[in-house]
Amino acid sequence: MSARDECLSRIRGQLAGLSSFTELPQGPTPGGCPDLDPREKRLALFSERLQASGGQLHHLHSDQAVAERLAQLVRELGLTRIARSDATCLDPLIVTAGDVEWICASSSVKEVPQRKSLFEAHAGLSSAQLGIAETGTLVLDSRVERHRLASLVPPVHLVVLDAAKVVADLGEALAHFERDELPPTLTLITGPSRTADIELELVVGVHGPRDLHVLLLDPRG
Amino acid sequence: MSHPAQDHSANLESFPENARRALNDSQLRGALRHATGVIDERRGQAVERVACWQELRERAKTLKAATLERLDHWLELFERNAIARGTQVHWARDAAEANAIVARLAADAGARTLVKSKSMTTEEIGLNQHLEELGHRVVETDLGEYIIQLAGETPSHIIVPAIHKTRAEIGELFHRTLGVKDSKDPKELTAIARERLREEFARADMGISGANFAIAETGSFLVLENEGNARLCTSLPRVHVALIGIEKVIPRLADLEVFLRLLPRSGTGQHLTSYQTLFSGPRAAGREGPEELHVILLDNGRSAMLSDSLSRQALACIRCGACLNVCPVYGQIGGHAYASVYPGPIGSVITPMLQGVEQAHHLPFASSLCGACRDVCPVGIDLPALLLKLRSKVRQGSAGSGDREQRRAFRLWSLAMSGPRRYGLLLRALRLARPLLERPGARSRLARWVPPLAAWTAAREFRPPAGRSFRELWRDQEAKDS
């Protein structure tokens, strides 16, 4: 018997005597915040939770304001080498960001020069596909954009998020991907990389970014 | 202080000795008291802010029970959907089979360096040792796991593997093994680990992870973490292998919601960990990530725990570690004394169930049955009931035959307790012996004469009966009141 068949037959053997079954719970999961309207309330909660988890929020009201804030961050943080995802919405920002060497995301980091430049980047720039107000979380869909590494390897992550994409809670975010097909990798990001493995003292930026800047584009706000 | 690397199966027998040694280690006990206290306080604060916590626990408990009752169905569904998305699914009856599968995949990939994210299941099967014996380099990348790998130790906590180590010890360890300058600053030590591990991520050919949940209806699995090392392990190497216990499957994507509310709060007191990654197949053409994605579904004794509703509860565990932090026994002796991969209350339950009660017969007794573990468990596992069940199993088996005298004493006691007259008679008889017992040295002499008393008093005080019984005092009080 194959390992597969034997595992399954062991399980069936143990469960064979069962005569009544527990029903799977249905309906919404408790603890969410599905009625988070109007949108101002939703964005306020997103902003509060994002900052509580150590991220920084820049609430901006036009494309131009986003471009200006990005250029300002580039200047202030001294970012001269930035790894960017392939999202086309970033193209106009890059023109005005200042004197920066841009490293474009690639499907392979096995080639040494590619990897070296990624590892030496001062920051990563990407967009995010969703925001979750309940937890201040960003959702990255690997089908839409090459941002797995740009959001992870450099010490600073700069993210552009459309305010219209901020959903109320985890349930709504998961439902979004039930309707849609799931991408090979879906990443949820809440604040910077952190550890407390040494005497429970919080240290940020252990393997991922230590700084997370979210540029929230909210033309209606 | 040194905690030599342990061969878990060989040392299960030595629990009483390990516990005694740990109790004499004041530095260890200080570190444990601080750490478990802090984590539990954070957990309590996070839970307090969720008004519907009990409802969430109830839902998770029901969900797990319903899933485990039809586990074969959900596993087959998971397999079918995972394969449809290009994931390669393997099954392993036991640890040896799982190790052999990973070794074959590593050989096929020509992998020399393998990077690992934190996974208790890989600890359970002894994966690192197996791969190292075959000549592979295996690098733990979670900071806590990296520390204990450098020290040649095993994790002492499910969530905080190096909970028993002080910053000074870690600084000295890094100085000795990595040749860096001695430091006691967690920030500096973390930066050193980041630098060193970057090189390993860059050169690794294969990444190994566990999984917190596998989703049947989508063939996906989810990994929770805080550091980003699991993301690096599963983004940079060409091949990603995930080892997943068969009990980790849940039916629907939407079922993640309840566990995402429960697990981070119970584990570290966070409302959400920094990262969750949901894997649903290898990369699409031209995208980032591993070209191959393998899932190994591991039984290794789990299927035998499906036999009845109580032992099935132990399979509902989501490995948050909350029961360790509140356990008065764990809090005094730490994880290493258990000499089992899974320590604390949940370890005292699942280790005997996975490895057999003969092997781990001490562990069900490593509890005061205070019930704190049951109260904090986010999926409502009745840990004291499971411990009692295992105790009776141990006593029925050969492992407990040495306690005939204790059994006889309890039979006498229950006889005396079965009627008020008998009880009164026993108390009066004991009281008559009181002057004898109060003479200097009488108690130790008595213990010598009556061997069962010697065993009883080895770890307990023998108290002579009081001059007046509670019942007599009560009667007097009532007489006075009326």
C-alpha cells in the first residue's frame, strides 16, 4: 500500500465508529467590523492600526502629492538605490523622485549581479493590492506585481495604496480572493519585520524592512 | 549554564531528574519567570480587547472538531486542489519516511545549503540531523532557532525557542561561534544575525518551512511569522518544501479568519503577526518565487489520536504556546526538562500520544491539574481531562505497577471516606497517635517503619492530625451561635 493510501486508511479506520458528526460553523466569523462605513471611519481605523503596529502612514490627496512625498522621503532618508516592483502605476513617481538608481524586480535572483544589487538596495518601492482596516494590514498579490522581494529584502519598504482598496476586516479581504482566484503567493504585511527572541526585547528590521511607509492615495478625502 | 543537545527519545525517562536539576538553576528560573510572565500579560491584554473572545474560541473548537471527524475527506480535497495548482504532494507515514522524502528532494535539487524557517514539525522528525548526516548544510533562520542551533541545543519553548537564554549568554555565544565582538545589546546581536543569514539566504538552493494551516478548498497553506525569514526562505531558493502535519488542514479559506484572530493574540499578544504568507502553488511563468513547491503531509502517530472525541481534541492544537506560559510546572522547570519536542501541558499530552505512554510515562504527571492551560487555550482543549486520561492509561500499563502500595492506601482512604461514622472513627484513631508523632524524630522513624509513608514524605511534609477536627470546631460554633 502506498504511504498515501495507508495514511488515509488509518484515518478512516479510526473514524469508522463515528455515528454523529459536528456541523461546520456557518455565517460570519465573530470579531470583525463589517459595518465600517463611511469610508472615513474605515480609513481612520486603517491608519490607527497601521501606526500602532509600527508602520508610518502618509495620507495624501492627489497623484502629485504622492509623488512629492516620495521625493521628500527619498531625500530625507538618503535613498539613492531603490528596488522597485514592475507595477506601472509607479512609473510617473519615478520620474520625479530625484537622483536614484532604480533596480527593477526580476523573476530570477539567482544571477549574482541581480541579487547583489537587490541586497544592496536602500529601499523597495511597490504598490499593494488591498488594505485591511481591522488590522492595518497590506495585502500583496503575486500575480499582479513583482513585489515579493522589493517589499522584503531592503531595509525600507515604500508602498503606494489606493484608498478605495481599503476593506473593513480580514473576512472581507479573504472573501475578495474567494471570488477571484488565489495567486501563487498572497502576502499580508502588518508593520515592520520584528523579533523579540532575545529576552523578549522588541527589535525591528530583523530579516525584513525596519521601516514601512504607506503612501495612501485618497483623492476623495 | 549549559544545556547539551538532547536526544529526545532517550531522555524522556529522566524527567524527574531533569526537573530537579532545573529547579536548582536559579538563573534559568529567573529567566523563565520573567519571560512567561511578560508573554502571558501581553496575551491577557490582547484578549481583553476582543469582546467576543469566548465566541471565537467556541467557533474554532467546533470547526476543528468538525474537520477532524472527516479528516480523510478534507485531506483528499486539499491534495486534489494543491495538485491542480501545480504543487507536488507527498505523504509520509512516519518521521523516517518524511526525512527520506526531503532528502530525495534535496538530492534532486542538487541542494548543498538549505535554509529553514521555524517549524516544530521538522523538530519532531529530527530533520536537521538527518540532512546533516547526508552532508547537507541546514541553516535555521528564525533568530531564536539560529541561536539554539549555534549553541547545539533544542528549542525550550514553542514560540520563543531561546527563552531560557540571557542576552549575555547569546552575546558570548555569537562571539565564540561567529568571531564577532562580544555584545549584550539585542539590537546589535540581531543585526549580526541579519548580516550572517543574508549570505545563507543568497546561496541556499532549497527552503524548508512548516505551515500553520492548510486549506482544503483551495489547496493552499498559510505561514505566520514576524521576522521575514520565512518569506526569504520561501522566495529566494529555487525549491520550497513544506512539512505539514495532517491535523493542520481546515476546510475553507474563510475559516482562516477565526484563527487569524486567535493565534497571534494567544501566542505573542499581537493582534496580527507582521507577516502571513498564503502559498497556493509554484510561481507562474516570469514571476518571482520558487519554481517547485512540495508539500509533505505527515502522519507520524497523529491518525491514532483520532480514535475518540477527547483525544481528537489534542489534534486541534494550533501551537500558540499559551498553555506553556501559564503552567506553574513549565514556569519552574522550562522546556528542556520535558526532554520532548513539545513541552508544557500540550507536550505532556501529545508526546505520550505520539510516542506511546510507556516511553513518556512521566509527562502526564508533570502537572498540578490547576486548569490554567484549559482556560487560556484558544481552541478550548480540555488539557486536564486529557492528562487524567493518560495518567489512568499509565497506571493500567506496566509502567505504573510499582505503585501498588499507593493504590492500597487510596482504597483504604476511600473506604474511610464513604461514611461519616467511619471517617470520624479514623480521625479519632489518628488523634490518639498524635502524642507519639510529636516526639522529636518520630516522623522519620514512622516513615522508616511504614515504607509507603517514606515514598509519600520524600517530596511532602507529613502532617500529624490537628488537636481538634473541623467537624468538632463547627459543632462548637453552631452551639455558640444558637
